[in-house]
Amino acid sequence: MHTSENKIYMLWDESHLWGLMLWRALQALEIPRRIVRAHTLRQGLLSTHPPAALLVPGGWARLKADSLGLEGMTGIRDYIRSGGRYLGICGGAGLGLSSASGTPCLDLCTWSRKPIQERLPNFSGHVRCRVRLPHWSKSRNDIFLPVWWPSQFEQGPKSTGDVDTLAQYLEPGRDFWTADLPYSDLDHPDVYRWEQVYGINLDPERLRSEPCMLHGRLGRGEFVLSYSHLETPQSPQANRLLRELLLAWLGYDITESQQNSVTQWDICNIEAAWDDGTLQKCRAGLHEAIELGRSHFLFYWRTPWLLGWRRGVPGSPLNFLYAMTGHALEKRPDVQALRFWEGEKKVFEEYLDQFISRLKTYLIRERLALSLAPSSPEASSDRKLQQEKKELFGSFPGYGGLYGRLIRPLDHLLYLLER
């Protein structure tokens, strides 16, 4: 396949924080890049202007499939079959799997997602992995790769030689968490007792020797499906792996760029370049809500870019909004971005006022509920709080409610600022 652009395309839709994080990594690693939207793939962009590779960041695979539609999904498969390359990270990896589980996927291979009752459903941090790379680099042995609440792969019923394991889990690193428990602080004999309390699998021994990254071929093309977030800030071994893969796909010598890692991303400390009152109000309100949650032991900072939260408390959406709002303030808008935001900000601010006010009340009530009975990752132990959470954030999995009213225009604004 002749590529008309010696660039990497990154699909923006339904990625939010994860798309922003991958985009920052591509910039830091000096990778030639272009943001694309789902509607352009539906219109045939991959056939008229095929890239060196297509990257799909994290996020809900089902929502990505919905945004792409049949035309977009078919376009991606045809692009790979014609010699294209695909890298899916976390949700983007899930999108590349078989549709056998019921979720529409790209069906790049017969592998699918392991059933939730058989996997470790809620883990995060770095894991020591055994990595065996294909043709683009010399093989390396054990490195630490970051994972942020991934699913797990399950081999399909028809085993073929077209899929290889690039990386397999070995053992958790020092920053590994299982649910909201820092694993390094636990005595292993107590893990079973925690499982009885939480009602889910918590022992990372379930991960040992399981695949973390897959490589396969479809037609004349190839794909890599990674449950590791190789773009994670200050994860130099993962960042180097991402860079070597992409530079090889671009046809560059890996020595042509000296930038091997992504620097830390401190979302609490930004240098504002845009004096927009609505975005500043949003950031201030979110900061107050996060600090309220911290004072009641609901939130904590795991890294400068990643908020941690008690099980059942919706910390992830706040993390998303806080990081995205801060990043928007760091950019100077062009005419198109300004025109869009001027048309959105009044309604955005109305929803913001409702969201922040109700959120603060919700957090205090959630603190009481957690003191009385345990919650699950999806729902509070209190039915009234479950309804309040749904109105604030929508139904799990996915998003909606007042949060959806805020993140959709904010996400499009970021696209306009970065395109």
C-alpha cells in the first residue's frame, strides 16, 4: 500500500483523557502525527489518504464503535488488509478484538475479552512484563509496563498463527493497585479476605503469564493490541517501546530522534495562555470538589496526572474534566476554536453550576454511605445515591448525565485547539 502521508493518524473520538495523553506523548516523542475524527474515516480518509499507521487510544470500545459506525469500521479493516498498520491501546485494543462477546468490534483476530468473573477486573499501575518484540527492534527481556484498569485477552476458539504475544504479565510493580488497595501494602494471605469483602478477584497472581500485548496480521497489514498504556508520562521503558514501534512503522531509524520518554504531566500546575472565565470557573469548581473529596478521604493523588479514589466514588470523571480543562487553558485558541466556544460557553456554564453544586452534596453523602456499607465500582450502597450518581455521571459503563453535557463540548474544544 502506498501511503500518501508519512504520518501517524490518531483517532480522537471517545478517548477524552486517554486521547489527550497519547497526543502529548506523540508530541514529546517527536512522532509525525495528525488527529482524525470518526466522521472522516466514515467518509473514506484511510483509502484516499492512508497514513503510516492508525492509533486508537483508550476509552470505551463500544462508544468508539458507535462513533465509527459500519462505514468507519469497514474502512479500518480494509486499510489494514491493504497493508496498513493499527495500534490500539486499552479501549483501542478492545476495539480490535472479535465481536464474539456481543460488542461490535473490528474483528482483526479471533481473540476476545476474558469474562469478567475470570479476570482481575480492576487493577492499575506498573507490572513487570516479559516482552518479545517482532521485526522492528531487538528483543528485550523484562520491563515495567503501565496499565490503567484494562480488560484481559482471551484466545479465540480457532487458534491461528497470525497472532503472537508481544508481552506477558509477570508480577506487580511497587505502584500496583488492585481495586483501591495498594498491593505492596497487603499481606498476601489477606487478599482472599479482601476478595470476600469486595466480591471480586483481587489477587494479581491471576495475571501471571497472561498476555498484555498482541501482534497480528490481517491481509498485507499488521496490528498491535496493547492493554498497556505505553504513552504514560514518566514511564521510560514503555515510552521507548512506543517510540521504537512507531518510528519503525514510519520507516525511520530509531536513532534519528533522541527523545525516548514522556515527561511528567502535572495537571494541578498549569501555565494559562487563555484568559477564559468559563474555563477558569470550571477548573476552580472542580478543584474545590476534589479538595472536598480529599478532606473526606474519598480522593488522593496517585501521580501528578492521576487522581485516585475510593471504590465506588466517581473520581475518574473528575480527573478527566480537571485535566482537560487545564490543558485547554494552556492553549491559545484560533478563530474557529473561539467561535465554537463562544457558542457553547453559556449553556456549558449553566450545566457546570448544577454539576458542581450537586457534586459537593453527593460527595458528603457518599462518605456517610461508605461508612455504613461497602460500595461496588459501579454503584453506591445507597439506592438514592445511585440515582444521584446516575443523574450526575450517567450509567456505567459509559457516561452521561450532567457530566456528559460538560465533557462533550470540552472534548470538541480540545480537538479544535490541537488539530
